[in-house]
Amino acid sequence: MPTHLADGRTVARGIYHCKLEFGEDGYVEVADSITVHRYFGNRFGKLDKAVSAGAVFSQTYDEHGRLRTFVDPVGATTRARWRGRSRRAPGSAPRSRR
């Protein structure tokens, strides 16, 4: 087990030890003994972007806070469509980055 968490500053206290730091505007950073995860929230309390082990995931939302797009680390995009205010229409499969 490493002596410090992945942030390089915090002494590791065990295999399940994690450090959470809460910043402004919905930013949260979680450090464990292997990596640092970064989460960027929005006004809906949902994630706009997550960075985990160098992989970036991003989402966009409509004016009601409903998921509009999800982009995975390889650039494949899934788009959500909605019927009315709350019923999700059948979505499309992820499309590769071109």
C-alpha cells in the first residue's frame, strides 16, 4: 500500500481511505491511494463533467435539468430525447468520434 494518497499530500491511513475536497460551484475532488477523481457539478445538482484516472466523461442538460447528451472517454456521444416533460423517448446508440 502506498504511504500517501494519490494527491501526494495526504498520508494513507488504510486501503479504503479517501479524501474528499469540496470546492465552489459543485466541484468535488476525491483522492484515494491509486488516483484522483474530479467532479464538476451544475445548478441542477448533476454532473457536467467527471475526470477519473485520466478518462473524461461529460454530460449536457436541457433547461429542465434533463439529460441531453453524454460523451464517454473515447468521444462516443449518446443523445437523449424527451416526450413531454418527463417521459424519455427511445434513445440512440453511442456514435463514435469521427
